Amino acid sequence: MNPDNLPCVAAIRPDVCAVANNHVLDFGERGLRETLAALAGAGLATAGAGLDAAEAGRPAAVPLPDGGRLLVFCCGTASSGIPPHWAATATRAGINLLRGLSPAAADTLIARVRAVRQDGDLVVVSIHWGSNWGYGVDRDQVAFARRLIDGGADVIHGHSCHHPRPIEVYRGKLVLYGCGDCIDGYEGITGHEEYRDALRLLYFASIAPGTGELAALTMVPMQARNMRLLRASAADSRWLAATLGQISREFGSRVEHRPGGRLMVHPPPASPPRPPGPRPATRGRGVLIRGAASFPGRRCSRAVMLAAVPAARVGAASGTAERPARSWWPGC
């Protein structure tokens, strides 16, 4: 990210910037170091990349108002276009890059979560994965996301595609397989008009106290125009509701178009029972945000927010959690 663009990110006051993506090293290791230094200088925490493997894999920890922390683990996969040599090592700066989506890779990540999680914590795993276009979700992504939740994650936040992908509520936990873009430089690019990628979504998720389960997910349709977000028309909101509902149906999720244009996700009537065993206690309620750029008039002082920051452009972003009586700013 050019440091001159930093005010555009800082305007939404994100608590965490997710930097594992396929652009953060577009200008080499020097560009990555400059990006990390600029974000740190602005008081913005990062996750998903670092000056070595330990730093790249370390979660960002955001204190929550009623105690506990929001732990944001961020990683990327080669399927999103991240080159293998961008992976951080013990002696080289880079990305927290997963070598694949195998059960063993999931278990390694689960072990990292369990090593730092404490009572009252919420855990978001933010993953830059998959192709840029298409509504399908690879089977290995589904299996990986579910294994992470079985192992203790509360929210899976997927990103890379330029339009929304299906939503699942698995055993009460939110899985966003692909949130689409928020503000970026892709306006006007031709060849994929059927996805109407200028339509964006802001995601507002509430997480139930004690369990980390999804209490509610509301989405606000937006229209990208000249690198600004405007409220989408009623017709566009209905199109998004119908499209997202259709592609999420195989996961049991239903999408309702509500008065005022907001979308509400309804999980399956009954979720499979959770395997027996102790679960870390969590408190509060959270919201997941995805978005990176200024949102005029938006008050975020009470929100826990996460923005994803590429190297050369302000673009894809990602989300986090908050508490009762507070709203999170989940974005597209």
C-alpha cells in the first residue's frame, strides 16, 4: 500500500488490518516492510504477514469491552494467486501462507488457536483463498472451514473473490466463504458482468455471549461508484438477496430481503449437535467487518474492525467481533 493511501484506511478506524493476500508483496519485501511500518505508525494492528514466520502467524489481539479478546488469525493460500516464495520464513519477511487445505494444515492452525486462546476470547480466522470469480465453493474449503470450527474457531471469514459467495452457519458458527470487494480499483473491468461486482455488501454479524454462535447476520447492499460506496437501489438489493439466497441454499441458509433494503440471513432450522467436550467460555457479542476505505458519516468508535490491506491498492478487507449493545461493522 502506498503510504499516501493510509488515511483512506485509517478513516474507518479499523482495529486490525488483514495483510495476507496476493498483492501485499507486489513491490517486493521492501514494499511489505514499508506497508507494515506505515500501518504500525498509524496505530493499526496487522495479522497475516510479518518480518518473519513467527510474526506473520501471530494473531492480532483486540481487547473486548466486557473482558476477553478478539483473536484474529489471518492466512492465505496459493489458490488465491499468492506465489509460494511469498511465504514468510524464519529469516524472511512474508505472508502466513498455508501450504494447502489438508486436515493436517487445519489441525496445525487449530493448535495455534488453542495455544493462545483464553476464557472469554472470540476467534476469527480470516483466509484469503480461492478464485476471483464464480459462485462455487471448493470442497476442500468447506471441509477446512468446518474443521476449524470443530477445533474452536468462532467465525471463518473468507475473501479473494470480487463478488459475494455462499454463506453457511455450521453448528451455529458463521462461515463467509467469500465476502467480495468493498472499495477497490476494479470498477469498469469487463468480462464478468454477470456477477455485477459493482454491487457490494457490508456484513453486520452478532455473536452470542458464551458460545461464539451466530445470533444474527444483517447485510447492507452498496453500490461502488468512483471508489465510493452508495446505498444500492431497491431493485439491486432484491437481486443480491435472490442471488445470495440461491447460492447459499445448498448450505441451508436462507436470505431475506427486508424493508429498507437490508438482507437478513436465516440459518437452517436445526443445526447438527456439537460434539461433546469442554468449550472455552466466551463473552459478549461480535460483528464481523470486511471493507477498506473511507465510509463517510460512519461512526465506528464502538466497533471492532478488521481491514485487509494490499500493497498497491486499497481493496479487499476483512472483519471481526463486538459485544451487546454495540454494532460491528462487517463489510463486503
